Amino acid sequence: MCTRGCSFLALLLQAQDGGLPQGTSAGILERIASSDPISKFVLLCLGLMSIMSWGIILYKLWTFQQSRRQTSKFLEIFRRSSKFSEVQAACGSLSASPLVGLFQSGYAELNAQLRQTPPSDAGSTNPRPAAGRPTLKSLAALDRALLRASAIEVNKLERRVSFLATTASIAPFVGLFGTVWGIMTAFLGISQTGSTNLGVVAPGIAQALIATAFGLAAAIPAVLFYNSLTQRVKLFASEMDDFSMEFLNIAERNFT
């Protein structure tokens, strides 16, 4: 144990004599600047992946928050209104809510199936005319229209989120490739100089490990926010399923 401790102290003293950089950040920047083109290309790819991931994360967080607020307002209007035409009039200002696209698809299918429409209301979008009782030709067709709209809205919510999964999966391997390449370059330099001094070995290995650090820095936030955003999409999808059933219940109760 004493021998190992003495050897460790000797290595520390040798590292100090080798002139390690005083500032960690400055030392990392110096290592990046002095790296070979392939290592710089790896770091550039990881940097771009990280920037794009954070852009997607911030954009999705903002859009999901906006969708959440407008969904609450839309549900309040939908459940308070006695006519679908009143809900349709409010949809223009609540377009960020996925329930709006769902309602408009069901509303269009409902209007297309109305059998009785008085001549005075021929140009109206109100599915509940004053005279006569409109009936649905097919409740299953209305259900299919809502399912199709729900799939479209889920695809909109999931747009660009898959890039986070790609970054989380690929970035560590790209960083590992940069590290392996840097270590190979460091050992080639050692073979050329013929010195195994820690002051010669350590800078090359430290430079190689920068790629792994960059890969983890890009992957960890990506996987965390991918799981978080995916969970939010599932919650939106569940709300759309509930709304579809509520819409079908109203349509069956009033138009069959």
C-alpha cells in the first residue's frame, strides 16, 4: 500500500513538473485548437447535435406549454357552449390546442352527414338547425374521422422529438470514436518520441477524452428531455381519446 501511495505521489509531482495548464477551460480550448482535423470534425458534429437538441427542447417546451393553456380554454368553451357553431367560432384563436384539429375534423364529418338541412340554413355551419331533426348516416364514419385527426395531431406533437432519441443514441458513440482516434494518435506520438513521461502521455490522453465528454454532454440532456416530452405527448393523446368519446356521445345523443 505504501509503495502504491508513493508511486501516486511521484506521478503527481511529475505531472506538476510537466507544466499542466493552470486554467481547466483554457487548457481544454488549447487542446481542441491543437487537435487534428478528424478530432475537430468529431467535436463539431457533437456541438451541432447539442445545439440542435437544445433548440428542439426549448421549442417543444414552449409549444407544449402553449398547447396546454389553449386546451384548457377550449375545453371550457366546448363544455359551456350549447351549439357546435359557437365552439367553431372560437377555434381560430385556439389553434395551438390539438383538440381544435380533432373537433374541426369531427365537425366537418358531422355536417357532411346531416340529412335534413332547411333551405334557409343551407350556407350555415350550425349542425343543429332550428327546423327538423338532422340524423347521422354513420356513427362509425364519424369515429374514423376523429381517429384520423387524432393520429395527425399526435404526429404534429411528436415532430422533431425523434431527433433527441437519435442524439441520445449516437452522441456517446461519436464521442467514443473521437476518443479512440485521439488515443491512437497519442500512442503514435509516444512511439515517435520514445518517451513514456507522464508529461508527454497525459496531454494526448486528456485531449482524446474531450470527445467522450462532449458526447455525454450532448446525450444526457437529449435522453432526459426525450423521455419528458414523450410523456407529455402521451398525456395529450389520452386527452384526445377522452375528447373523442365525449364528442361521439354528444353526436349520438343529438343526431341519432
